[in-house]
Amino acid sequence: VVAVPAVGHADAGDPPPMWVEVGATALRYTPDKIDTSASMYHVQTTEADHTLAALGARLRVLVAIDHAWYFGLESDLAHFDGPTLAGTWIERGTTMTMPITTAGSVAQLKPVIGIREPVGRMSLAGELSPGLQIAQYETTNVPNTVEPWTQSWYVLEAHAVGSVWVASRISLTLETSIDLAHTDRMQAALMVGGHFERR
């Protein structure tokens, strides 16, 4: 992620042994078909494809293995609105239908392994990150409470990362990714990194 110069230098030298990155992330994904019963409602997807966009925060903790390779952990938590579902129930012998709006959150926790190439005050990196993505949905407009429900997927993400050293022990990183297991799922993140100096 961040092949940065040794603290106080303008060109790329030894990377810091450890760094932490925090920032904002945006992702898009297509949830699985939703078909569930809760309370008095039968709730199901109205369309086969309903891509969602989610916005949230990212945290990464990374450790250098050598001058090129590093590993760490990456976690995300993001909020989304949608999809709109169809809710049906039987009232006095008649089947009733109404649109049901939903909202929720998507969380991810993934190990990361990467390799970087320094270019002056910048670096480029490629990463591979397998993990688990969990989405939780809840309804927002039904008169009786429908308990939240979840979906989960295994992911295998490929990351392209660019970083620049902007101040002593501080970097700015842009990361884009695609899930190789579900190619409709893409993500981007902009992060600030804090780096620990060797002693």
C-alpha cells in the first residue's frame, strides 16, 4: 500500500515497519434474491438485479515483511439504502401487497497481502484480499416490525493501490478493488496513513 520514504526523506527508502490507514470507502454490489417471512409479511425481491451503493469507513493495519512485501488486516463498515421489496400478507381472506423500503449496513473483514514498487515520493502496489462480506437489512416503512435479516458472501478481492508521502510519517492512499469471485462488486477508498518510525 504505502512504499514510503524513510521518515524525513524525499525519495523512497526503507518502508516503515508498521502503518495504520483510515478513511472513507464506497462500494457497489448486487445482493442475493431476498425471500423471507417475518411477522405478518412475506417479503421478497421485486427484481432479479438491484445493484446497491454503500458509503462508509475503512481501517487498515499493515506490517512490512521486507522492502517489497507486506501483510495486514482491512475492515469496512458502510451504510446503504434499498432495495425496495414487495411485502404481501393476507387480510380478511384477501392477499394484500405493498412496497417495502429497506436500509442496512455491509461489513467486511479481510486479511491483505501485497507487494509495492516505490517511485520517488510515491508508490504503486497490488494486493490480494480474501475474506467475508456480511450485509444486514431492515425495513423502514412497515407497521409491524420485521426482524432484520442478513446475507453473507466469501470474497476474493484484487486491489490496485497508489500512495504518496505528503508529510513526515503521513501518507495519502487511493485504493480501487474488484471482487474476483463476484465481478459485479467493486470498491474504492481514500485513506490517510500514519507511519511508525524504526528505532
